[in-house]
Amino acid sequence: METVLINVEKKSDIAFLVSLAKKLGMSAKPLTHSEVEDWKLAQKIDAGMKTQSVSRNEVMKALGK
């Protein structure tokens, strides 16, 4: 399974894309702002697990602080 993350400006675009995905036999779920932030943090953690160290600045940036 592969995943695509698309940023949209209008809620009507979200409804259209979800509807289109379902018509094409795919699943789709809008993500909340919080879920996107969690995903970004998880990506940083995964990247950090593959290196020996991640700077404090990168961690704080991922946390939005």
C-alpha cells in the first residue's frame, strides 16, 4: 500500500478528492491539523532513529517551538 498526502485550501476540495478516491476504489480520510503534526513528528523520529544524533533545533522545529 502507498499513501499520498495532499494539502488543500478549501473544504470543498477535500470533499471532492475524497469522493474521487472512493469512486476509483481507493480509501481516503481527511486528516486534522493535529494528525498532520503527529505525522511530521513521527517522520522526524524515524529519521533520527537512522542516524546517530538529531540536533535539538531539529526536534524543536518539528515540535513547532
